[in-house]
Amino acid sequence: MQALLAVSRAIDAVTRFIGYNIRWLVLVTVAVSTFNALNRKFFDSSSNSWLESQWLMFGAVFMLAAAYVLQKNAHVRIDVVSSRLSRSARNWIDLLCHLFMLAPLTIVMMKLSWPFFLGSFLDNETSSNAGGLPVWPSKLFVFTGFLLLFIQMLSEVIKRIAVMTGDLHEEDPHGQHSELAGVEEMKP
């Protein structure tokens, strides 16, 4: 189990690096949006390339950050129900949902999105808009996002099993059941 936990730590490190650094793309997206708006307002000029680059960067942030959100346990869940369950029941629910819901979804999406990307790349598909950008990068982000999500899901399964078997001596691999749990402590 220690070897699997080492793999999990490596996956977590990659996910953390991507999740932490993809945030700068949000700043770039805002800067491009601002530049484009000012350019339209003051110079009556714009380009589909600028508009499409905003869309492309937003898509990249959304798809590439999904694995980081899973790692941080900040995804949407029904805490009203799960908070009433025992830690063991929550562990089983997380494990089963990862294996029987998230794993199949990510596998199907990778299987469907790869040919979608590859065809676009080989055909050098570009946007139908005048001055538009190549389309294949956005299709690659879909595949890459689901690949990263699948790999992070494997890490979460390893950690969950380690917690359940006592090989990981933490009550919860994330330290708390939800990232929002600390918000309650901040209220006056």
C-alpha cells in the first residue's frame, strides 16, 4: 500500500501544480477581455481572434482545474445528507461513487473526445469566424481535462482505501469533509 500511496502523492503533486498555476490564465483572460473591450470602445476595432482566445482560455481553466477541485474536495456534494452519516459510510459512498460513477464517466469522455480532437488536429480545423483561431486546442483541453480527472480519481481511490484500511493515519485524506467546513468557523 505504501507504493500506491507514493503514486498517489506524485499524482497529487502534478494536480496541485497544474491547479495552482492555471489560475494565472484567469488573469490573462481578464487582461485580454479588458484590452479587447477598450480597443472596441476607443478605436472601434476588434478581432474574432481576441474573442475566441478568451473562450479558449476559459475552457482551459475550467477543464484543467477539475482534477484540482476533486483533490481539494471542493466539488459539489450533498453535505446535508452526508454530514449525518458516519465517517465510514462517507468513505464507502466516496469510494463507490468514484469507482462506479466518476471512473466510467471519465473513461467514456476520454474515449469520445480523443477522436474528436485527433480529427480536428489532422484536418487543421479552424473556426468558421473570419480571423478565427484553430479549434483543435479546445478539443484537446476536453480530453486532457478528463484524463487529469481520471488520474486524480485514482489517487483519491488509493487514499480512500488507505484510510479505510488504516494504512493512512488521517481521519480523512483531505483533513476535513469539505473545503467549506472551515467557513462555518469564520462566522461571528
